[in-house]
Amino acid sequence: MAGSDSTAPTALSAGPAAAPDTVKILIAGGFGVGKTTMVGAVSEIAPLRTEEPLTVAGLEVDDLKGIEEKRSTTVALDFGRITIGDDLVLYLFGTPGQQRFWFMWNDLAIGALGAVVLIDVRRPESSFAAIDFFERRGIPFVVAVNGFHGLHPYPTEEIKESLALPAHVPVLLCDARERDSCRDVLVALIDRLIEDVTLRPTPAH
């Protein structure tokens, strides 16, 4: 068109917005520590759950000590998503907690950049296997102590010492039912991942 400025910007000239980075995170821990609850509380989408009722047939293999009120269990995985910022989206994969389903952890860990290990302070031994799993594979993780019924009877330093965790592994108090609390745990994990990348030595050329 005559007299138009061909150099004027248009809506199309800016191009599409860059897609956000996506990061795969595992939510792991022992049986009944709150993994499904955490994924459900923090996910911005309706979470995918693979829960099945506990049955009489599993009484001999499922240790319900301390969680006698539990009525269902994750048999495959939980899945959720949370946007941390304009440029970062986390995909959350909750692992099954019962020992007979641990064979799935290796597949779920493929492509994971980090993990949250949930601890029930009443039964910390139930999450020892999860800590060992990520330490052996060199996957960075943070430990989140789920305060059942709002109870946090022990300070984080005492918990870290009892779990024999390295100094660089953060231990946080959380409530797996509360979205903001779960989000704070995930932000702490992202901070650790960024710190690991920053401190990683540059390979010699």
C-alpha cells in the first residue's frame, strides 16, 4: 500500500515465544510417606494416579505399622505438572513405595534431573532405600520431612545427622497437603540443581 512503512513491526515479525524448559523430577520415598498427596497438592493439572485398594492378600507383604489408616497404594506412578516461572515447567513423577514395585524406579529415573525424597519422621527407615537409590545413581535430591498432622518434632539438623546425609543435601520441613509448602520444596531442589551446574568443573580442552 502506498505510503505505508515497510519497516514497521507487525504481530508476526516478533515470532513465536520461546517454549519453556521442561524438567523431569521424581517424588520418591517409602510406603505411605505422602508422595501421592504431594503430587496432587502441587500439580496445576488433574494428577494422573494409579492407586489401587489395599487388600487382605497383601497383608503379609505390606508393612502398615504406623499407617494403619492407609486404604490404597500407588502401583505404577503418579504424574503432575507445575509451572515454576515463565521459562520453567516441572513434570512430577511419583514413585510407588512398596518394595514389590521398586523395579519400576529404574525406568522412572530415566531422564530425571533431580528428586525429592519424602520422609515420614515417625518411620524414617521407610525412605532409606530411596536415599540410597539416588546417591548410587548420582541424581541430585533434597529431603522433605512431611509433617503428618502438622507435627515436626525434630530439627532439620538432627534429621540430617540421623540419616547420615552429606552436608550439601538440603533437608526441609513440609506439609505434603499444602501447595505452597510443596512448591517451596521444589524450588529448593531447582536451586540445588542450578548450584550443581554452577560448581561443576569446566572440562579441559
